[in-house]
Amino acid sequence: MVRELKPEVKLWLKKGERSLGGKGRMELLLAIEREGSLSGAARKLGMSYRHAWGVVRGLERELGFRLLRTERGGRRGGRSSLT
């Protein structure tokens, strides 16, 4: 039986020689951009808002710059986008 071949790429963030995380962190950042909010991204990925916020803050500390531009909510809710 012939097996189907499927290309696969793995991507991770590095700062110098130090790895800052891989698939999970990248998926969170992409989901934030796609959903337009941190809470929406967390919900879509099945993680708590607190955990997602901690992941983003940890990355920001490691990188030394902000990753998110945030707008506070209100009746329609807040927004987040990548810097």
C-alpha cells in the first residue's frame, strides 16, 4: 500500500540561542490576530484567559518589548492586536 506523504513544518521563536517556545505560543499569537482579542483567542484554543495572558506577558518579558496592543472593553468588548 502506498502511503501518502504530507509536508510538515515546525516553527519556534528563538532569541539568540534560547528558544522562546514553539507551536503553542505561535498558535496563541496567530489566534489573537485572527480573533481580534486575547479572550477570544483563549476561548478558541480551549485555555483560560489567565493562562493566555501569562503566556503573552512571559514572551514580552523575554523579548523585551510589547507584543499586544490592547483597547479596553465597554459595551462591545475590548480588542487586541499584535504590534
